Amino acid sequence: MKNILLILLIVSAVSTDAQIAPNKYWVEFSDKSNTPYSLDTPEEFLTSRALSRRSNQGIQLNDSDLPVDPAYVAAVAEIENIQLIHRSRWFNSVTIFTEDSTVLDQISALPFVAQVRNVRVVKGEYEGSALPREESSFSLLKDPYGQGFTQIDQINGLPLHYMGNHGEGMQIAVLDAGFAHVDHLPIFKRLWDENRILGVHDFVDGDGYIYHHNHGMYVLSTMGGYLPDSLLGTSYEASFYLFRTEDGDSETLLEEDNWAVAAERADSLGVDLINSSLGYSLFDDPLQDHAYEDMDGNTTVITRAADLAASKGILVVTSAGNSGSSPWHYITAPADADSVLTAGAINTEGIHAFFSSFGPTADGRVKPDVMTLGQGSAFANSDSTIRTGNGTSFSSPILCGMTACLWQAHPEKKNMDIIRAIQESASLFTNPNDSMGYGIPDFWIADKILNSGTQGNVLPLTVFPNPANNFVQLEWHSSSEEI
């Protein structure tokens, strides 16, 4: 009986796929040979900040930077009953919507179309979906960080702040499910007053309204939040782009495409970092699930897009996933990307959180990279209170914001230099494992690694803050365990 049911399921899947359940398709083009754009005039499609980021890191432009050939796009758009949703220069493709499946043969017949594939209905996860605890009243921990003190102090980020690195001048794109209440909550007022919300876009609905879902609001508060004595984010002086890529109501594989084009937008605008508290593994239709073997850094669209973003000089930080206690168990895409910084979750005692996804990648690489607070993390709630919640959705932005501060202190470094310093600073760097990766990072040590080139050449005495007001702190670094 089980075999019969399986056969019926397969037949049903083929039938509904022919009717195009979600009506969305990815159309990939064969080339960019006749594009009117040229790598000799990149200012036509990349901002000066994007070009500076490449130049500063010695990154050469290539064909993936060129926009999709507008003639190819126009030829597809001319076909009746077609609506264009996205165009991707990195993947040389467009995403379309149509309820008329007969037009797919017309599109496939175009000489410059390489393939047409269905963007299927799937189940996406907010990796680290913030689930506030029932308790909403907590004592303040430390002035002026309030509840945010522990998640910064645990990774030794306070010295960077004391040295004047709070994310000033750094730009972070936040790709998430929506940012409800960000336009009016007090904790975000300073961002708006100082024009540090640089832009917003909804890649789900194609408009500028992003205030659909609380998840992105929770995430942003751990980075850019500023409410003295209640919660300060890890990079509360940084600037942000807010991009909605995840549809909280109707989950489709289109969301991976949304993520890819949002990352391209971030690249063209010149952002420094991307935070992604999203992940994909198991779908509504089991026949369409990602397999663990797909977590190899080269298979899923979102993972390939994350690595492409890194190749353009962006530092991508992503959640490991919340599957540690589920049958899936492993990290989810794009956490498997080889050039991104993947954050797992620990509790306030520095112990692996039960839900945090495990590595390694399918091809045996260490993941997660490092661990930050994800069990008992402080965040801003929609009622203006500061609460705590669980999820690698918190681990990622806490890490991303602190990484922005570290890069601010070392603007001459490349994105991969910053990632390597963070890995090398971590507690398990010499003996990583599948649950904790390289362990808990120490951002003060990472700063010294970037200053000296190796941890062993760290200067023994550090004085901070500098300049000082009423006090200074002396920190002595010794290689001897007897001191």
C-alpha cells in the first residue's frame, strides 16, 4: 500500500506541476554577448561606492556584473500573458509569472533561452524565528547597554565600542521577512532622524512597503537598536537597507530568487555587509526537499547567490538554522556557502543551544563558523518592551553588527580577511567541532590579529577607551598561563 501511495503522490506532483501551481518560472538566458552594457563603463550599472568596494579589495569586474541583455528581457516580456517579476544579472535570468502554461514552449523556443524551470511551492524557514518568552519584565544589566550588554560582552565586543567603533560609515543590508513597526518604534527613531535607513524595498510584492512582519524588526533591533539603558545594538551607528525577501504567508522557492536579486541590489548600492536570518531545507512537498547532500556550497540558488555576493566583496553573515533538535539536524541554505560567516546559537553560559543546527557541510567543511548568543537574546518587541527570545535569527545579526564594527576599525582589509580573523579569535579554532564550529569569537583578539597579522604578535598592553573621559582600562595580554 505504501508503494501505491508513493506512485499516486508522484503522479499527482507531475500533474499539478504541469498546471503550474505557483505560476512562477525562472528563465535563464544563454549569454550576454549583445548587451549594450560594457565593463569599461561600470558606472552605468554600479554605484561609485560599489566600485570603490571592489577596488579596495582588488576585485575585478566580470560578466556577472553586467545587467541582463534588455533585448532578451523585452523579447520574453512581449509574449502575451507574461508578467516580469525579477531580473538577475548574476544568474543571467528573469523570473516571470504566468497562468498560461502554453507560453512556456514559446519562451523555450527563443534562441537565447538556456532553460525554463518551475519555481515550486516550498516551505521556507525563518532560521531563528524569534519566539518571545512569556516573561517580558527583566532587570537592566549594564548602563548604557541595558539588556544588550551580555550579547556584546560574551564575544568581547565592548573594547571595540570603547575605541570608537560602533559601525559608523558601514552599510548593512538586512534581508528578511518584513520590518513591522520599524517606522515608529522609539528604538529605531535615531536611525530615521539621522537618515541611516538608506532605503527599503519589498522584493516579494515589488513595492516600497516593508512593514509586514515582526521578524525583521526583531533582527534589526539587535544591530541598529538604540535605546540607552534598555538595549543598544552591536552596530548602533551603522546605516541600513531593509529588504523584504521572505513571504510569511505563502512560502515558495521564489523566495530564494528574491534573496538573490536583493543581494544584487545590495551589491550595486555598495553595501559592506548582508545579514540573512533565513534558511531553506524542508518543503511542503517532500519530493521538493533540499537533501543534506545539497548543503555542499554549490547547489541551491540562495547559497550560490551568497557566494557571489562574497565574491563582489560583501561580507555575508547568515544564521546556521534552528534544526539541531529536529530530524533534519543540519545547517540550512545558505549557511553552507563557503565564503559566508555562519552563526550558530549559544546560551548565556556559552553552551550550544539545543536548537542550533549542526555541521559539517555535505562536503565536510566546518560549519557553523562561530557561535553567538541565540538562547536568551535581547531584542525589541512591537509593544516597545525589551524581551528575550531564542533562535539563530538573533545570533546572526549580533555577529553581523559586531563584524561591521571590526571592519570599520580595519577598512583596508578584505571581507575574507575579516572572516578569518573572527574564526582565528574563536575559542575552538584549533579544535573545531560540528556543534560549535570554531567556537565563540573574541572580537578584541580579532582586532589584534588584524593589527599584527598573527595572534602571537599581539601587543601585550592595551589602553582604552582612547580618547578617555573619566577613566581608562588597561588590558594585559600574556602568553604565559602563570600570569
